[in-house]
Amino acid sequence: MQNQGYRPAPQKAPAEPPRPHKRRERLIQKKRIFLVCSLTAVVIIVAAAVAAMTRGGNEERRAYNASRQTFLDGIYVDGISLGGLTYNEAWDAVSKRVQEWENAWSLQIACNGFVYSTVNYAAAGIHFDYEQIDSLLQSAWAIGHTGSSSTRYEQVKALEEEPATRYTTLTYDMSQVNQILSQIKAEVDRPAVSATRVDDDTKWPPFSYTDDEAGQTLDITGLNERICAMVDTLESGVVDLTPVPVEATVTRAQLEAQIVKLSSYETTVGKTGDYVESRTENIRIGTERFNHLIIRAGESVSFNKVALKRTEANGYQPALEIAYGNYVQGIGGGICQVSSTLYNAVVNAGLTVNKRTPHAIPSSYVDKGKDATVSDDRYDFVFTNNTGADIYIETEFVKVKNYWTSRFIIYGRPDPNGYTYKLDSQVVETIPLPDPTYEKDKDGTYVIYDDETYQISPGREGYVVDVYLVTMDSKGLEISREKKYTDTYKAAAPRFYVGVTPRETPMPDVPSID
């Protein structure tokens, strides 16, 4: 037989439970409700009993705390918990803490990294009031130990919510600390030193300057408050003092700024012409006469007085000069180049020109309208120092690229507006050459015969020149232009010599009759 294996028998579905009778169902429901109510009542009774027991325990504990002869839990003095301590134990604990603070606290006072003094409690006059400790402890002991039972009960209950804290306070005398600070201040304080100007007419410039020096000072008023704050919080450490800089009232830069270069002007001495060496020497002498000249405020200067009379005794030599519209030889020839150079330097410095005269003919060393002629007897150049302060003239006579140069430099108080000045000349008319003129060479120096001529001078055109004073701002931009004068340089006719001797007429050839 073939094995079929195990197969469980099929099972029937369980029968549906019988439905109870309706009356019986109502009785069962009533019994359930009664049971639930009974259990709830039991729970309520047990909870109440437990609460009563707990409340009774807390009240008993609080009553115990209120009756114990030690400080209650939750009371602190200077951070020390007094709970469970007797009065004497609390006193010893707080006093010990105070002593530790006194021994541990110190304060170093330093400046710029150097420690000047170390201050402890004794030096600072700091101490604790031990009677105050008694007062604090008595105040703390009163919590839960005084008053009615209900009051004490409420105090104990309050400590559970928020601890009671007390702190000792310090008394101190800062007089000794102030004395220490005053001593440090006396050592650290250094007054500022202003720069000064030292006048010395034997030197150039005729003055020199001393340097200014910055000072320093300590503000000890603010330090008192800082140190007191550290004492109150029992904070040890270092108070590093920082001096406050004190600037000098007058600095060297300020003094130097009072005297600046107002102007500089130079002209070049020509290398050609008769008597060139003598003329160069005259210009050198005249230029050096003005070197290191000091002009006081409001003082006027005469060129002729400073340059001295043009004589050989004063060092001047014969050289070509312009006189009456012509070049002639004279002592001190070339001095007008010096006066013209100075004139332009004076105008550029903003000084007042009192007297100035142009040449009869244009000069080669300055633009038309910028010359100033001088002579011993007729013409002078005069100007005034209107700056309100002294001015100083420095001159140089130097060789630049094989040419001698006359240079004037003027120093003084700067213009309050920062203005600078210059002359601007404009030719508004050119006067043509006149017809030539002829002079008889009676001595036959240049020509002999009446049909011969010799040019004495080529003549020259004339000019009408308008001259303006230009004012510029600190950036060199023109802000105004004022017409100062008009110069006229007359034209000159070409000059010729003509001989006075008639040339002989040759006899005609006559044929001979033999």
C-alpha cells in the first residue's frame, strides 16, 4: 500500500456563546458599577492618607528645623553654607574666610610694564568689621528661631523656596593708596616742551629752532574708582597705568611754517660783448650786497642805499650800461640786471613796490615790462615789507651751464590765503623803425669820403607793453589779474656815419696832337 502520510481531521467552527437572559444581564451590569465605585473610594481614601502622612512629615520636619539649635539649611554668609552649624562654628567659618581673603588679596600698580608698588590690605587701609560679622550671624540666626511658631514655620518654608544670603562689607582708607598714586604720578608726569626760535644775527639764517618734546601725565582720579571697585569685589591683579600724551603748545613745524620761501627769481649773465668780465663782476658785487638782508615789518628798502654808490672805491668796474637810450660805458655797468632780478622776486613775494622805473630800451635778461632801472642820481628801486613779519633775502651768484646766474630768494611769513603772485607782460603795440639818420664823420674815423657810410647802430623797433599782476591760489590757478602799468620803449632810427671829403673826379683822357 502506498503511504498517504498524516493528515489531521477537519475541525468544526466553534459554536456561538449563548445569549444571556435580559433580566440577568441587568443584574450583572449593576454589580459592575458597584465594584468600580468601591475601588474608586478605596483609592481616594488611600491617597488622602498618604497626603496626610506627607504633610504631617513636612510639618514635623519644619517644626524640628524651627526648634533645632543650629543654623537652618538654606542660610549663607559670604558664600558659606551655615546649615547645621552652631553659632560658634559659623563664626569660626566666616572669620576664617575673611582671614583668607585678607591674606590672599594684593594689588600691583604698574606703569608701562614697570611695577611701582604692591598694595595689600594693610597698605590699602582695608579691614573687615568683625562686629559686623556678629550682626550678620545674629540676623541669620533669627531666621526660624524667633517669633511665633507659625512665623518660624513660614520662615523655614520660605528657605525651601529661596536661600537667605548675607555678605560682609569692607571698610577702607584710600589715603595711603592716594599717596602711592601721587608719588607715581610725580615720577611719570613729564611736561611738554614747546619749540623755540633762537635769533642770532651772526648766522644765516639768523635764527635756529629748538625741538619740541611731547609730555605725558597720569589721571589718578579715575584710578581711585577703579581700585575701589577691585577692593569691593576682592579682585587681585595688576592695575597697569597708561600715561596720557601731552602735546607741546608750539611745535617746531609750526615755527618753521611761519617762515617759508615766498619767491625766487634769477637771471643769466651774457657771455658776449665788450667789458663782459667787468660787467659780470659788477653784477656779482651788486647781488652779494643783498645777501642775508633782513627787512623788518613795515620797513622800506632802497636799492641804491644797499647796493652803494657805483664807484671804483665800492668795487665797481667800467662796463657797458644803458644811458639815455643808448649803450655807453660807465662805472657799475650791469647793476640794472641786479635791480631787475630783485624787482621780480619782490613782486612774486607779494611785497609793496613803491618806486620803479623801466629802461628806455628793452633789456635782454628779463621780459619787456619786467625791468627796473637804477642810477646813482636819478632812478631808484624802492619796496616795502608789508607782510607784518620780518622777511629775509638770500642771494646766490653761481655758474650754471657755463653761464653766471644772479639769484634772489625771499623768505618770510606765508600769505594768509596761500596766494602767490607773478607779473605778466603783453606787447600791445610795436613801433616801427624810424628813417635812418646820418652823421658826418668829421674826423674820418670810420669813413672819409662823402659817398661812404658806416652804420653806427642798426636801430630798433619800439614797444608798448601792458603789465599785469596775476594772483594765483595755492594750487597755482589764476584767480585775479590786475593791470599795474604800461611801459613804452621808444623806437630808435638806424644811425650811420658819412664821410665829409669829396672824392676827386678823374681827368678825362685828351688825345695828344703831335
